[in-house]
Amino acid sequence: MTSYIGFLRGINVGGKNKIKMADLRTLLEEMNLRNVKTYIQSGNLLFESDQTEEDLSQKIEEQIKKTFDLTVPVVLRTAKEVESIRESCPFSKEQLSKAEASSTGESLYVALLSQYPSQEAITTLSYCTFEKEEFHFHGRDVYLLFYDSIRNAKVTTKLNKVDSKVTIRNWKTINKLLDMAT
């Protein structure tokens, strides 16, 4: 049995794509997923299954469409992969402190891609520089550090071109989900 953490893109944002977490838990339980939990209203899931990540993502997306009439991308990681995300943060303590001191909100985020980006996409984006923003690719994840606010970020628009299913979570959410999974 594998422990998964799921990230739904774009639900309960600005009054759009509303899904109650209790309804989402019920849906996942009806799909025979085990130990289903949710965290906050922005579409964070924890569950266990013997199915593959690819099958699960597709099935959850299909059931959300069928049940709620919403097209919602679902990105999955195993709990071990999320643990690796936490352990692999490429930014130094100095960078994090500087960003936290100047940011108007959270400064550290992770963009979770549904698939590995092409080398061409990584190279193209790596040539981009954004004032008050840093990013680092690590497999299917992109670490984002903002010295202002994510609301003013330009890299996020570029990431949507790398992977249309990309979804972003702040560092506190990543850590909370991992704590809940272990």
C-alpha cells in the first residue's frame, strides 16, 4: 500500500471551482482509496492505494468531472517523494532569510508538475531571469523563492507553459501534508 499526497489545481479559489472537502473525501472513499484525509480548502489530499500514480490521477480527475462537473487537474506524489522535496530545498538559509525579510507573504513555494519537464523547457526557462524571484528545477518539482509576493510573480506564468497541470503550494503546506502522512 502506497501513501499518496494529492494536489488539486485551482479549486475553491476566488469562489470558483467549489468543492467541499467532506464531499471530496466521500468521493475518494467511494473509489476505494484508504485512510482519506484532506487539508485546508485548496485541494490537498492524503490517501493510500495500491494503484499507480498515473491511473489514480486520471481516475480522480474523471470522478471529479463526473461528480462535480469540474475539470480539475490532479498531481500526485508519494509521501516519500514529498519527503524528498522537503530534504532537497536548494536555497540557503541566507537566501531564505533575505526573502522572508522582504516578502509581503510566504516566500518559499514548490511547483508540482504532473510530468518531468523536457530538457528544452528547463533550458528555455533557465535563461529567464525575474526580478525578486528565483527558481530551481528538481525532477518534477520546481522550487520557487519570492522576494516580494507570489501575486507579482512572473515565473508562474512561464511554468504553466511547461506543464498545464502544474499546481503550486507554499512550504508550510508541503510540511504540514508530510507531517500528516507520517
